[in-house]
Amino acid sequence: MYTENSENIEGKILYKGHKLGVDENLLSKILEYKLEKTTNKLYLLDYDSNDTWFVTTKFQPILAINKSYESLQTKAEKVLGKHRKIVITMV
């Protein structure tokens, strides 16, 4: 993820726009997760902590996806500073 005004953006652009406008379908593909097939529990990474996960089921993932993305935004603000527009790429 890059801020919109970043130079030397690498890879294929998947999303460019406001940080709150990212579609949940795209987030479900780019956020780190683990799935327990036997229990259908879904774990999405809390990017702002050390090895903590948001727990939900694969049938109701939206709240955990949003929490995981919010933690990623918090971490990005610590590293890149405050920003509103982002670019998400695939490398």
C-alpha cells in the first residue's frame, strides 16, 4: 500500500482512491487470514499488534475484515504519516 502521492509505485494497481472506499471483496483478498476448515473459524490479522488475530466465522467475515483493515490503516499511518488517498498494488 502506498499513499497517493508516492513515487515509484511498483506492481499492478488494484485500487486507487480514498482509504475508506476500498471494497470489502478486495480486502478479503489482500488481508492476511487463516481458516480452520473443521470449525469454519476465520482469523484475520491485527496488523497493529504482535501476532493477534480477529476471530469470526467464514459465514460472517465483514466485521473482522473491517477491524483488520482499520488496524492496517493505523500501522500505515505510523509508518507513512496521515493520509486520505491510497494506492493498493499487487507485486
